[in-house]
Amino acid sequence: MSQPNPSPQPGLSPKTAPAVVGAYSGGNRRTLKKRIRRTINLASLINIVLFSLIMIVVLSFLFKPMSAFTANMVSHTVADSMNGESFLQEQGIASLEQFDPEVPQAAEWRTRMEQAGKIQTYLPLEAKEAIEQELDKQHQERTHPAFTVNWDAEMDVIDIKVEIADKVVFTNKERLVMLNGFWFDKLSHFYNVEASHPLLDASGKQVGSVTAVVAPQVTVVLLLAAALLFIVLVIVAMWITKLISRLLSIPVLTPLEQLNAKIRAMADEDYESTMNSQIVLNRPFREIEELAAGTNRIMQKMKGYNELLRHQKATLEEQTQILEEQKQTLEDQNEELEAQNDELFRSKQLLQEAQRSVVRSERAIRNVLDNAGQGFLTFGPDFRIDPDYSLECTKLFNKSLEYFTFPELIALGDPEQQRFLESLLAKMFHETDPYKRSVYMPLLTDEIEVNGRHIHIGYKLIPNANDETSESFMAILTDITEKREMQSQMEAERNILKMVVKVIVDYGDYTECVRDFKNFHDIELAELLNGPEPMRTKLLHVYRDVHTFKGNFAQFGLTHVVERLHALENELSELLRSSDGLTLAEVSGAARRWDFRGWLQRDVEVLESVLGESFLVQQDVLLIDKSKIIEIEKKMLAILSPGECKLLLPDLRKLRYRPFKELLKSYPDYVAGLAERMEKLVAPFEVRGEEVVADSETYYDFSRSLIHVFRNIVDHAIEPADERVAAGKDEYGRIDCDIRLEGRSLVVTIRDDGKGIDPALIREKALERRMASAEELDGMSDRDVIQLVFGDEFSTRDQVSDLSGRGIGLSSVRAEAERLGGSAKVESTVGVGSTFTFELPYEELTGLPDIEFPVMIRPLIDHTKSYFNECVDTRIEAEDGFRMYATDKLALQRVTAFVTVKGALEGMFVMTMDEGLARTLVRGIVLDPLEPAEEEALLEDCLAETANTILGNSFRMFQSLADFMLMEPPITFNTEGASVKYADSEIWTCRMKSAAGELAISFVNMKKTSA
């Protein structure tokens, strides 16, 4: 039988299957042989190099103590020989001061000294010649002009210098080995170690010294020779490793090559010989042997499948005959089924009865929904409202909804709003990510006004009743007209908070107004009515006073008394019309009905409920806990609008501010006590300057850190009384502390007339503590040098006391000033005194800046242009600025991003662009090549990132409003041909264009919730 053709791989056509096999036949150049050998070679190289580097580093540090030991041994030997009595006798002198190296008796001594510095004294002659040859060879191979070798035949390697009575009697420095070059100089400086021993006279007094230094160039040469030796060893080791890697790879690769030959035979369709033969490998590893065994089992199974197919063909022929026989049997059974049909008819009648029961249940459920007080309707991806909506929907819209789509019903005849809802709903139906759906959900219209009633719309995704694989939207319609009444109650609560803040801030004016009001209705009203003027004049006078009090109380937000005084004005107007016929008794009777105290008391009770009953204990003093003020601030942020908070919070926070002088009032007494403790005289002083109020919590840590300045002045600067008198100063030291405002900065100045700061001492301590190099200190002026006193751990004291010496004090003062965004500096004159100046940022509580459109949002244009220019490499041309168009609708392009802004600036940032620019944006952000379908998938994500970045960078320009602004995550979707409507809002738009396409950025200044 012919061999069957192997079936192609799943997912590949027969034409493409051979191409796929060919792709694996030889295109991959990465072989296991190369990988094994390279891995072994690389591992060995790393180990050898690391070992060599470690040994060189160890030797480089061992050579230094060896050089020191050798120099010490030589200097000690020479000094001992010259300090001995035999040396004096040999030279024929009585003491070392009489020694003259030029006399003949000293010739032998000079010879010994010269031999002591030569290398042959310490190395065999063969080693010397080897070193000379190696250095000559290196000199010939090097071409660097800065490297020279100067090694004469004498080869002095130890510098010996003998000094007697400040006179050098011997030195061999000019005969030392000289190796020059940049790196030789650096290493020579490291290995330059001197050893010195004294020369003593008979009485033990030092008369000279012997100094020995091993030539550092010799140590460097030895180090380089060791490095060269290790390099040679590395090269030899790598050749050995390469040979070993070849030997180790043979047992691994040979079995694999045998297995590959068998598999290639199968790939060439040689099934017969392959299935009838077993794969036999020579000395394989266990894993490869298991792979070969598995392949043999596969071939055996393929052989069995082939035989099985032959057998099944014969079986099918037999079954065909059997089916013919069964056909006759089925015809017989058909007659039996007809009999069963009668039984099925009776079952059908039972099912119909069950269906009627289901209908009754459905009617019961509908009855519940129709009387739930809410409307329920559903719609699917085609947006058409399902016919099973509740009766309440018909009542709310006053019409049948069967022939409407949901966007058409909700848009109320606005085609652009309808397209926007259709685009948004289509996006949500196709979106499967629950989080993204939750982000899109707030964009759906949640409230409409129909037939004079406010309808709230809630949304919920539910399974589709007709198709279990899809979903439907359920809209829940609720009449919230009564909710508006509750909002009016909330407005009353906000008015109460406004009243509380105004009373607290202008408490003096409030108490004066209340006092005048009480005086008016207790005394002045009776005096006016009983006066000699005509009745009309009296009533006019009362009318004017009542009108004035109404205006005054309205300024403080007192609602009840203002309403009652307004009603009293109406009553007085009526009395004025008939004033000619009125008597004093009639007017007095009317006046007795005017309950002025009761009208005011209702507003006072409201104030007491918020501020506590103790806030009016004293007529001219407001008593209120700080916690109460903080509680009111939190309540304002929760209830009042951002604009109202922006106007009222700064004034309320002023009550928590204190004069800055109070933060420093403890320092004069502290200085006096410290001076007494240190037995120094310091004149009493006061903190002088302007009356500046500030937030004590903001400046508290800085004010406490100033203790280090006052302590350093008393400890370091103020001299003892006797020194001050000797210097021509008053025996009492003087300290001044001033506070002043300079522009928008708070400046604190602390002066003393002490000994000042010595720049030379600062330089010495800074160099000692390694705060700067000698070159850096030499390049600094004295004024810059003394600023180092603010450095971490800097102190001029060598001993640490309980007051100073740790170098932490002044650095902490500067740290606190810089934490506030300020600065610290010091000026000083030696012998005259020092002045410390701290400049801190200061913001007066004059209220937050007004938000002016479109100036406020101008940075959005600049950041949009710079973003596209820098990140997308696209030049954008924009209009001169934002413009407000006479419409409450915003036209959208291909894709749009919405970013909601809340707080002091409440609105929405919208960025919309056409398809050409959107795709350019994607290609600019994603650097890798993309297919059109991939670009389409990334359009929304890239636009969201762009809008978020541009708005976030623009927010940094609104620093004064940072605490009152919030930016929510961006939302993007396809909006081609759609528009969005924002009722009663200002829409500021700037249109832009580029070579790639057009875009528009808009800011919707919300005045109320968008439609």
C-alpha cells in the first residue's frame, strides 16, 4: 500500500506547511555546540580575571607596608651604626657634630652608605639584568611621550639622607631610579613611605637623623611585573579552558546528532524504514536517551494506527450492510411513533396551560413594577426600547415609548446630543472591562426635565432576555422633584455657615451692631415716638433706622431678623401712607407688637448652636476653641461650594494666626540664663520689629531652631568681660533681634558685637573635616567661607560639650529655613561681630486670587504646543487664545478626551482631534512600527495620556489654588460627528491645526451640572 501523505500542521494550509518546515531546517545559526563552549569559556574567563584582579589589589596594598619595613630597617641600621662608640673611634671624633664626610677617614663610611642604597645589595645580579631588559623592552614598545625610564648602572633604589646639626652629610637622591609618567606619578605618591631614626650624642640628645625611603618607582615596577605575569597566566588558562570545553561538549553533542539524523529521515517521508527500525544511540546521556525512547514509542504507535485504519475500512463495509437492514427496522418503528404522536398532543395541551400560568406571573410582576413609583425600561445594542417597559415610564413622558430609541427619547429632540449618547452607549456595549465601564457611566445623562418635573436616570447592565450571550441596559427613572426641596434646606445650612464665618471674622462690628440694635428698641424707639416732631417725620426716622439695621444684619448673614425687619418695613410703609390720621397711641400700640429681641434671638440661638454658648460671654471678646474653628473649616469644605470656601476660608484662618514675635518671646530670658551659667555678661534685649501675624504651626519648628543661633552667640561669639574691656568694648555683650517684612518675605535678623567669625579658622576646620579641598577653599571669598558654618557636622570646637561641638545646631536652622522655601546667611567681621539673616516666604491672608477667564487657562495652550513639539515632533499652530462661542454645545471630532476638574476651578477639560492627528500622536508616543489596527486600538489610550499630562503640567501654574483643585482620571472614546451639551456653562475653546490634522482644546466652566 502507498504511503499516506502527512497532514499539514493545524492552522496551516498544505501550501504553507513545507515553508514552515524549511524555516527550521537551517536558518537558525545558534547551535548548542557554540552555546556550551562559549558558556564554559565565559565562566572560566570571569573566574580567572576576578582572581587575578583580587591578587593584584592584594599585592598593591601589601607592597606599601613592605616598603615601609625596608626603609625602617635601613634607617635603623645606619642610625645604630653611627650612634655606636665604634663609629666615633673609627672616625676619630669625640661627637657626631664633629663628623666631616669629606675627610679621608670617612671614605669607607661613604662607600658603605652608597652600597646600602643599591639594588644589588638586596637582589642577585641576574634579577637586576632581567629587570633592565624588561624595562628596556617596555620602553621600546610604548609610544606614549609622557612615559620615560631613567635607570643607570648603579641602580640606587633606596634614598638615604643623613643630617647632622641641620646639615646634610650624605644623600644619594640624585642616583635613584627615576620612572616618569602620569600613572607612575600617581602610584609613586601612594607608595612614598619615609622612615627616620635619630642620631644621638653621648648625653642622649638628638643631633641629627637618618631618613630612608624605598624608591616608590621600584615598588610600582614590581607591581606592574606582577600584573604582567597574571595577564600571561590568564591567556594560558584561556587556551587550556578552550581545549577542555571542546572535550566536554563531545559526549553531549554526539548523541544529539545521531537523534537528529533519525528525525530528518522521518521529515523526508521515509516512514516505512523509520517505523520498522528503532533509534539506537551510542553512549547517550539519560535525558537524550529518554527523548529517543519517546520517539521510538511514537513510531510504534504510528505503525499501529496504520494497521488499525486498514482494519476499520473492512469494518465499515460490513456496517454498510447492517445499515441497510436497520432501514427496514426504522420503517417499522415509524408506525409506532405515529401512535406516540397522539400522546404528544395531550402533552401540548398541558404545556399551554403552563404558559398561561407564566403569563399570569408576568402580569403580577408588571403590576409590582407599574406601582413601584419608578419607571423601568430596557434596551439592547440597537438602542430600541423594549416593549416591556413599566407603566410609570408612560406617566413620566406622557406618551408611548415603543417606537423610540433610548438616545432619541433622552435627547429631547437634540440631534447632536443624540449622536453623543449613541456613540457613548456603543462604546459601553463593546467594552468588556468593568472598570472602564464604570468610568464611562458618569458621562451618561443622569437627569432631564420633562413636563415640568425633574427625572433622575439610573443605569444598570443586565443579561439580555432574548440573547444570553449579550447584555442590555436597564434605565431606572425616578421623579426627584421633591429632592430639590431638600436642596433648598442644604442651601439654608450653607447660609448658616456663611453667617458663622462672617460673625467670627468681623466680631467687633457684629457686637457693635447688636448693641446699637438693642439700644434702638429699648430706648431710642420710645424717645422718637414721644418726640415733638410730626408723626410722619417720626415714622420716616424709624423707617430709616429699620432699613439700616436690616442692611447691617444682612452683611453678617442673619436671615431671620432680616426677614422680620423687611416685613416691618412693609408695615411702616402702610403706616406712612396714613400717617396724617394716626395718633401716638395707635403707633405706640403697633410698636409694642414689634418683638425686636425675639427676632434677633432666633439668629443668636443658631450661632450658639454652632459656636457654643460661651462665645458671647464678653461683649467685646470672642471666646471660641481652636478645635471649633477647625471643625467649622471642615464643615465648610464639605458643604459650601469651592468658590465660597475660597472667599471665606482665608478670613476664618486668620483667627488661628499669632504675632511672629510671640514665637521668639522666650529667647531673651533664655539668653540671660545661659550667659549667667557661662559667667558671661550680656545686656538684656527685646525682640523688635514690625507686628507681623503668621501661622504659628507653619513657623513653629523654625522658631524653635533659632535656639542654636542664640546659644552659639553666647558660647562662641560673646567674649568674657575682661577680654571685651581689653578690646575696647563694653563689658556687657549686645544681642539684637529684629523682624521685618520685605516684599513677600519675612526677614529675621540676629546680631551680636562679639569676636566675629575668623575665615582662616573656618578654612582650617573645613579642610580638616574634608568639607572642601584646599583648591576650592582658596578660590572662595571670606564671605563664602564663613557660610560653611551652616554645614552638617561643622564645628570649630575640638571638644564636645552639652552646648556645642557636634556641628548640628546651625545646620538644623538652615534646614528648617530651606524647608519653608527660605534661606540662611551670615555676615561677620573679626573683632566686631556677626549678623545672621533668615529670609522666609510670607503670604498675607488676603484671600485666594480671582479666577479670570480666559487668562487663567492660557497655560493649556502653551503646554499643548510644547507637548506636541517635544513628544510628537509635530508643530502646532493655535489661535491667539481661548474664545467663548455663543452656544451651549461643544462639537467633537474623531476621538475625544474628557477630564473633570473640581474645586476652586470647577469644570471640564476637553481635548478632541481628527483621525490624522490622532494617528500621528500614537506614532509619536509608540516608537515601534504599528499596523493600522494596532494604531486604532491605541488611539484612546494615547489621547488620555496626552490630555492628562497637558492638564497636569498646566496645574503647576496655579500654585495658589493647589489646595482647592482636583483633577479626575481622563475618559476617552470615539465621538466622530457628535457634540456634547453643557447647559448654563461657559465653554472656552481654542482651535489648533498642524500638517497632520486638527484639534481643539476646550474648558467648560461649570455654573451648574451639565445637561
